[in-house]
Amino acid sequence: MTPAKWLQQKRLDEAYYLLKEKKQKITEVYIEIGFEDLSHFSYVFKKHFGIPPSKLSKE
């Protein structure tokens, strides 16, 4: 695993935690973990976890 992929995985894991456990808003989370674009964050999140971040935050 490349350092960039490792870092992205750690950021996505943190996003999952913030959305699921801390009930933070997606608009807060994607900026906090270092993404600059919401649509790109949503795409990468869904590719990694198999669900969009909007579904996770509503569970």
C-alpha cells in the first residue's frame, strides 16, 4: 500500500467514525478530514465503504 492510499484510508476511517458515532454533518466532516470537494469525498467514501456518506449519517 502506498503512503497516499494509507493516508486516504485513515481519513476515510475517521470520516466513518465522525459520521456514525459523533453524528457530525457531512459538510463538516469532509473538510475536517482534508477533502476540498464534497462530491469527490462522497465518491471516494462510497467506493471504499460501499455506501454513500449520506446514508451512513442517517442510520
